Amino acid sequence: MQECVLGSLSFNGQRCTAIKIIFVHRKVADQFLTKLSAAIEQLPFGMPWEKGVALTPLPEPQKPAYLRQVIEDAVKHGAKVINKHGGATNESFVYPAVLYPVNSQMKMYSEEQFGPVIPVLPFDDIETPIEYLIESSHGQQVSLFSNNAAELASLIDPLVNQVSRVNINCQCQRGPDIFPFTGRKDSAEATLSVFDALRAFSIRSLVATKQTEQNKALINKIVSDQTSNFLSTKYIF
């Protein structure tokens, strides 16, 4: 549950890797919503410079009005605001709203709300979330939450062809920097990472020789005597 909360509400949900929609099996939906709402109530709110704050005012002046619009649209098409104070607004601060059940008629089914609104969509067949990702115009990341190894394995294979990163029991995220940050579809057809950046902005150089005993002895001597900084087996990890 903690990873779902972090994934959907870190930075008020205003990051490209935020969990924008949650699919939950109908059999456990009520239990999930109860726990999610309780977890949100524990989040402290205030100004960004205050220590320990998890929820803050939004930086975009027009964002509260847009979020109110998508919440009203969801309610109009059958969703309910599940958590206490969900969607309450004070100037530029919007309290997180959990909306359930979300369906394809609602704006937030396909729009990236980029804010503290959590759409929860029930499913009976696992093909439902898979089809959603297939039809989605975005393909950055997905998070899978399960303790069933066989179930996870059956989902990984189709999803790696739809998104660029599959997270197991953890939130979608940018790092660590040793991992490539990639996208598909309208999420951007590219890869970004420290490794790729260094490769892109560097001119690669090398030392080459023919594989003879004499040449191998020469190279080994240079390396063992540490007379060259470039031709060396000493690396900093």
C-alpha cells in the first residue's frame, strides 16, 4: 500500500512517473480502498519548506480548477470520492481524491491528470488492464503488486512490449541512474541515463594491437608497471 501512495502522491502526483491509474480486482477493491484512504489521511500537509510535509500547494494556478473539473466529470459518470475531504480545495492546495469506480467514459480514464487525484478502476479479468495498456497512447512504466510468482511472470511478458519498465511491488520511478530511463509511444521514443549521456557526449578512444606473444607481453608490462593512466585495470567503483 505504501508504494501505491508514494507512487501516486509523491510531489502531489506531478511527475511523469507517478502512478496515474490503479487497477484492482473487484474482489479486493473495498479492502484496498479502505486501506488507501486510511494511508492518505496519515499524510501531513503544509508548505514545501516545512519539514516532513508530504502534500503541498500546487505550483500551477490553473491546476485546481482542472482537477475539480475531472473530479466532477468522474462523479457525473458514476464514480464516488471515496476518501474523507477528497478534492477539497483551498487556494492552490488540493487534497488528494480517490475516485472509484472509474470507467472509460471519464476524462481521467485517458487523460494524464498530473495531480493528487487517484483513479481506481475495478476489473474481473486480468485481460482488462492489459488491454488498457495496449490501447493507451503512453507506454512509460507500470507497477505490478502481487505475491504470486506465476501470476507476475504471466504479466511481465506481455507488458514489456507495451511499457519500458515493469516495476515489481514498487512504485514507478526515475532512478537509480544506473538504469536507463526510457519511454514508448507518446511517452517519448528515447532513452536517457547517466551511462547513455556519457556515451553520447564522449568521443571514444581505444588502444589496439595484434594478438602476438610479443605484443601481449608489452601490454601486460605497461599495465603491471602502471605507467599509463589510460591503459590500466584500476577502476573506481
